[in-house]
Amino acid sequence: MTSLFAREVALYTTALEVGAATGVFGLTASAHDVAHGLVALEDGYGLHIISHNAALRPDRARRLILAHARAVTDCAEL
């Protein structure tokens, strides 16, 4: 699992760095820190979805993840 997490963080970090370099994202922390948080958030919500937690439907989890991503990237288009 550690390897998968590291690969996901690396992928997100690259996307965030490119977005920041092109002016699309205004990151609130380092790309690595933002990536780390987004992957952890995605994983956490994913656990609730696969365990069929009725209090958290997939569409709500998606909206919450995107709201956080918008906040940490300063990108309303997400």
C-alpha cells in the first residue's frame, strides 16, 4: 500500500506543479503537501464508499473532495 500511496502522491504532485507553473493553480502549500492531503482525503472517503456507509454517498464524497481541491488550488474550475 505504501508504494501505491507514494505513486499517487507523485502523480498528483506533478499535476499540481504543472498547474502552478502555468498559472492555473495558486497552491496554498507545497505541491507535495497538497498532493499528500488530496490523496489521503480521496482514500478516506473511498473507504466509506466501499464499506457502504449510507451517510456518505459517492456523489457527496466527490463534491467534498472537489470543494477541498478548489480551496487548496485556488482553482474554481475544478
